[in-house]
Amino acid sequence: MILGIETSCDETAAALVTVDGEILSNVVSSQADLHARFGGVVPEVASRRHLELVVPVLREALEEAGAELGDADAVAVTQGPGLVGALLVGLSAAKAIAWSRQLPLVAVDHLDGHVASLYLEPEPLEPPFLCLLASGGHTLLVDVAERGDFRVLGTTLDDAAGEAFDKGARLLGLGYPGGAAIDRLAREGDPEAHDFPVARVRGLDFSFSGLKTALLYTVRELGDEELERRRSDLAASYQRAIVRALTGRATQAAEQTGRQKIAVVGGVAANSELRAALPDAAFAPLPLCTDNAAMIASAARYVEAVPWPSYLDLDAYASR
Ligand code: KG4
Ligand code: ZN
């Protein structure tokens, strides 16, 4: 049984997963409400909240699984990328637990974690496949030949797809985090009402900053009253542009690599229009799209563990 811990951004999460990929518990405490009034995640606030939440969340994960600390065979934790102060809370907790129980520790890369959200029961996906990883911090197209390994084919040159959703939501006055809010509002709007550009960049890379600027100018031109009237059309058109960029590139990458299967993971994989636009793709289950610790424990199954007690000097990293 693997005890997973994830604290890379604004979700404090712990989970218990078996080596066969069965989820025994998966507890996520989101701090989104705490950061909403700042319009985004405040790193120092996030670290302090992780400190308060990490032990109660761990307790709940054990309780939900009907397990005790002594039942864990390994501790898995996100080492990076993410907010270093936030990561250090999870990493320190993981070291303390593993050291006190003389357990091995598995340091997991957060992006490997997102991909490994596809390997959990009851419907685990088998490589090879082409994977679109779209979250608040990253937008990557990767070729997955086998579990625990991937090759990056393309990435964003500026904002991540989730970041584009969040910044767009802010311009539309929808609060933070904005992806789910745009998703909801877009259902009532006309996606063809506004023609937002899909950036053309070379290769298999993405760019979303031009789209955000186009929305900014449109919102400014419309003024407050018109914005109020057209908010759902703007949300629908803006979402359409992001979804087009993602699906276009994913399909292109699948063609180039000859991969038959496309998979989508990360917070943006929860988007209903994206899910509808790629009906044949494998999407991470909804609760496993946004950050969680089950995916971290899942990824740990394909990473070499660091034996007790040589992991005590492991450090967190901000970027890959
Ligand atoms: O994977 P995640 O929880 O955190 C990172 O690793 O970054 O992704 C969070 C991102 C946020 O930008 C959020 O707005 C976006 O995922 N998101 C969505 C939806 N739900 C969450 N974006 C579009 N549609 C959604 N339904
Ligand atoms: Zn993530």
C-alpha cells in the first residue's frame, strides 16, 4: 500500500493506493476559497495553509481507507514542479512519516503524477498513447511509450491552458479559479458570437497569451453594461478558441507519431467542451483531473524508491 501526499499548489491532498492501482482513499482539501479574494494563489498563504491541513488530511485518508500508518509500505510525495514553500510542507511530512516508520520514500514529479492518473483502477489505460497534459501550470503534449516515462513533443510558449481559463475568467468577472466557471457559463452562450484567434505557432507548441489579450480588448470595447449582457457569449467563444487549439494540436501530434490513442489529463481535462470535442480520447476520471494524491501514489509505482533513511536531504524543485 502506498501513501501519497501532494501539496504543490493550493490543494492539500493525501491518498492510499494499492500497488495494483486500486484507490482506497483520496482526500483533497482545496484552498481555492482562501485565495479567491486575491484573484490567484498567494504562495506564502498556500504554504501556511498546507501546514495547517496536512495532518488532518493525512488522518482522513487513513481513516477512509480503514488503515493505519503501519499499513503503508512506502510514502510517495510530489517533489516538484510547483511552489517551493508549498512543496516543502508535503515533502517534510513525507520524510517524517517515512523516517519514523523506516519506510522507503518515492519522490514523484507532479507531471508524471498527472499522466499516472490514467493508470488507476477501475479502467487503467495501457501505453502507448499520445497524452495532452493541460493544467493551471502546464500545457504539454507528450508521447507515452511505457508507464513511468514520456517524451515531450510540444509545450506552451507563454500561458498554460488552465492559466488562460483563469485569466479569461478574471476579465469576465468570474472569480478564481475560473476554468469551471467559464465551463458552466459557456453552456448558455453562443461559441460563434466572437471570433477569437487560435495562435499559430511552429511545431507542436501552444500559445495562449494573444487570446487573452484579444479578450481583454473586446471586454474594454464593450463596456460594463454590454459585458454584462454578453458574458456567456464571451465565455463560450473564448472557451471554443482554447478547446480548438488543444484538440487541433493533439490530433496533429497523434498523426505525426502514429499513435492510435489520445489521452487527456490535468485540471483542464475536466472541461466539458474539450471532453465532447474528443469523443474517442481517454480522459482522466473527473475527480483525478485536478490535483490529487492518488495520481502521485500511482506514479510512485513506476519510480525507484529511495531507501530509508537516505532521503532526508531531498529538496523540492520549482520547475523541471
Ligand atoms: O491540474 P490542476 O488542478 O493544477 C495544476 O497542476 O496546475 O489544474 C488547475 C487548472 C486551473 O487553471 C483551473 O481553472 C482548470 O484547471 N480547470 C478547468 C476546469 N476545471 C479546472 N479548466 C477548464 N474547464 C474546467 N471544467
Ligand atoms: Zn497539477
